[in-house]
Amino acid sequence: MRQKIVLIALLIPIYTIAQIDSLIIENKRGLFTDQTYIIKAINNEPTFIEINKKHSQILGRNNDPKLPTEISKTSLRLRKFGWSLMTLPGLRLWTKILYPKSTITHFKHKNAVAFTIDDGFCGEDNPDGCMLDEVRELFKSHEAHATFFVTGNHCINTHKVQVDLLLKEGHEISNHNMSDWKYNKYSSEDFEYDLLRTKKVLSHYRKSPSKWYRAPFGKLSKSMQRVLKTHDMINVLPNVFAHDTFIPDPKWIAKYILKKVKPGSIILIHMPERGLREWNFEAMELTLIGLQEKGLKVLNLSQMINEKK
């Protein structure tokens, strides 16, 4: 009898692990049905097709280098010099001049910074490129949290289970529109339509996505601002950003961020993917190590607000 009990005790965890492995294999085979259906349904809406046709642009990711080797050493040096010179007065000053007062660029905080990640989670043209699990594990190892500004069409290759785990571990997701292009030429009606369709995608993961919004490419028009105000959403821009999509050098990106960062800063690094902006994973790692050495906690935007209270 005792031998049977021992045998059952040994078999139960093995059976459970086999079930989990089976679920993972099924998911990898392409059972992304829920979010895939939602996104494809949105992209097939006649109104949405018409809006996209009217405002069609080259995606930002298609203008970026995919590999560091695509940039010559001279070109890379010039890019670093140009960005360093342009941001010498500080991004906080530029945003104060160029954006409405409602735009948030930093917080008053003594020992923490906010980490934000744009263009989550993985481009629709890169089905095997998703690095969300790796990024989540990296942040977990540093007891850090982030706000992911999610592009609606970038959810098609990321399973809900992955995003659920991300949210469970203290991260948050926010609206970054449906496409990786500029929206400042959109009419109020067209922008609102796109914004709400992105909200619908995000609501698949969390019924009430956060109130934060980030204008793609930082391009914010007055009509966009009016729509955001109507929906009680707040545009958030970083005051520490190393133009990481344009300058594919992870060590320089981290060094630049750690030089500029202060308590209360909002940091931005774009989401890495396999084969695209992959250097940003190393940049994130080096940045998180440096922030720890400075004694700064790494929080998401909502945590920064809540800690202030």
C-alpha cells in the first residue's frame, strides 16, 4: 500500500508537468486565437481600412537598422555626437517648450525612476521574434518593473499567457496606437477610432488598461491632445532616452542613460526582438545593473504615482 502511495506521489507532478508542456507546445503551434481574432477583425473593419489607407506610412521599424553591422563606425560616431549635442539642454527642457503642460516627463521622487518600453510586444512581420519572456525574466532578476507602451498590431505574435504573467509580476500595459507610425496628421475622429481600437486589444489582457498614453515618435497634435483629454488619458514622454532605435550600441545607450538619469526620471528603451533592435536587451540589462548601483528603485508609471501618495 505504501509503495502505491509513493508511486502516485511521484506520478502526479510528472503528469502535471506533461500537461503544462503540452499546453506550451499547443500555444507555440499557433493557438493565439483570441488576440489574433481581435486584431484581424479590427484590421478588416471597412472604416479602419479606409483610415489606414488615408494615412498609410512606412513603419518606423522599417527605417531602423536591424543589425549593428548595418551602420558604419563613422556613421555611428556621428549619430552619437549629434544626439548628445541635441539633448545637451536636456529632454525635460525640450518637452517643456514643445508639449502641453498635461504631458508628464518626470516625477518628484527621491529614490526611484520609471522605466518605460515602447513598441511592445513584437512586430507582426516577425512571428518568431518575441522576446517578452526574456525581458520579463530580466526585470524579475533585478526586482524591477516597467510600463509597456503597446502597439496594437504588435500583439499578434505574443500569447495571452505571456502577457498575463507579465501583468501578474507587477508590470503594466499602456496605449501606443495600432501602428508603428506618426498620428499627428490624423483628424480627431480618425485618431480616436485608432486609439479605441488599441484599447480594445489591450482590454483583452486587462479590462481597464492604464490611463497612460505615448504618442508614437513623440508627435502630438492639438487634435490628439483633445481626444486624450476626452478619454481621461495622459501623454507621457521620457526625459532620459538614448535614441536606441537609431544608435545600435548597447553599451553607449546604457552609459548615456546612466549619465542623464536622476531620481524621478522616466527612462525609455524600445522593445527588443530577435533580429530587430536586439541590442536593446543588453542595453536594458546594463541599465538595470547601473540603476541598482545608484541605489534607485525601478518602477512602472502607476507605481511612481502611488508611491508619491
